[in-house]
Amino acid sequence: MPVSSRVYTETDVETFFDQTLNNYLSFWDSQGALHTGYFAGEGDQDYQAAQQRTSDMLAADAGIDESSYVLDVGCGCGNFLIHLAERFGCRGEGLDLSEERIRFAQKLAGDNPRIQFRHASATQMPYEPDRFTHVVSQDALCLVPDKERSHTEIFRVLRPGGLFAFSDFLQPQEAISERARKHVYDRVRWNGGYSLVGYQAALEMAGFEILLARNLGNHLKQTYRVLGKTAQERSQTASEDAAREWMLAFSASCKEIQVAIDDREFGWGMIVARKPASARS
Ligand SMILES: C[S@@+](CC[C@H](N)C(=O)[O-])C[C@H]1O[C@@H](n2cnc3c(N)ncnc32)[C@H](O)[C@@H]1O
């Protein structure tokens, strides 16, 4: 059931992520990472280390090594896949709905022969069945309007026995206030998502076996606490009025987002699931 007053389409999501690339680069991460951090403790303010820790946790959960062939769905600017290829020597593909972000990822990857990035949707992937040993994703799949379809696609392109390891935003409860709708959901063109339990049920319906599920709302709250402060500080030195206003609006939203997390209107988790070894695509 969508929480928004309107239903966002893939085109709405694509436009948003194309148009906001430079805004996010200017204060979130200049290299393009755009996902939730896993912080070392309550006083930890180091977003860069925290976002890297999230990537390393997912890589460890998925058991990625040199022999892996990894697909990153909703790869954004490509940072996670580039990191995996550099650290483990694995091969991989990244796919994203935003052409601007894919262009950035291709530049960032340079001529690394082990990885490729493509502009495409999670609901219609340009890959043959059973291609990948692993599918990973960070904070992207919640944005897909037709989630059954993206789950079916992920199942199709994974090899039997392959692992799907991802983080995503959660909608812990049905009832969503106007404030959370405005500052959390409508802000990023998000129709609504699953609770952690609902997510596992949906993946089981698609044929997956659940191996692990973590509820990590406290790290989500710290991410917005730290980034809200950064946006506020950077707004003071922004040279363009539009950029300054965007950062100030984001920083104000961060306060509301933290309230929404406390009120269980917004959450974050990690899940690892397996396509059964006996499965057919
Ligand atoms: C919050 S960003 C995360 C980006 C990246 N995973 C990261 O960690 O930096 C969400 C990304 O999901 C992408 N996305 C949203 N819907 C998608 C879809 N249907 N297919 C592929 N990518 C999608 C957006 O374009 C955006 O780049």
C-alpha cells in the first residue's frame, strides 16, 4: 500500500537521481557513495569510515572473493563494485536507473577490465539467467515501484546456490504521518517499502531462502545526524544560491527524518538470502 499521496514511477525516480547528482556530491561524498553508514559507536562522526564499513560488512556477509562474479543493483556512482573489484579481484557488473550516475561510475572505474556499468532498471535486467554468483545492493531496491518484478529479476540472474546480500530502507509500520511522508518518502520519490519481517516474506515468495536479517535503525539515525550537520556547515560556503538552499532544506529534513526513525516510520536493515541450489530461473 503506497504511503504517498501520489504513486511515483521509475521515470520520477530516474529524474530525481539524475538531477541531484551534483548536490549530493557536494556534501555527502565527492566520490559518489550514497548509502547508510554503519557507525563504530554513538559518538562516531566519521561518515566516510561508516559508509565503507557498511560495504565491508556486506562483502563479508556475502563471502565475496576472487572467484565471485557480482552484480550491484542500483549501483549509483559505482563505488561499491569498484571497491569489491580492487579489494578482492572479483569481476562484476553494476546497473542503475540514473544515466548520470552510470556515466560517473564509468569514469571512476577507468579502464578496469573486470567491471562494467550499464544504464538499466532492476525490473528489466540485460543479463541472461544464472549469470552471477552474487547480487548485492545498497539502499536502492526500496525505490523500485514494482518490487515483485525486481525480486523475480534478481532471482533469475543469480546462479543456483548464489547469494543476494543487500541493505535497504524499511517502512516498519503501515501508518505514516504527513511529516514523514514529506521528509522521508516524497523527498526521494519513494512509494513505500517493507518491514524487516515483510521483506523476508516477500523474498521467500520469490523463491529465496533467508540466511540473515539485521535491523539497524540506530545507524540510519546516526547517518542523518552526521550528514545533516555536514550539509548545514557546507551551506555556509556554497557559492550558488540554489546549492545553498538545497543543502539547508536537506539539513532541515534530517531533523524530521530522525523523528521519523524514532516513531518507527522509517528504518534500515541488511538481509542475506540464497537462491536454492536446486532452483531453476
Ligand atoms: C540511495 S542511492 C544508492 C546508490 C548506491 N547503491 C550507493 O550505495 O551509493 C539509490 C540508487 O538506486 C537507483 N535506482 C532506483 N530505482 C532503480 C531501478 N528501478 N533500477 C535500478 N536502479 C534504481 C537510483 O538511481 C540511485 O542511484
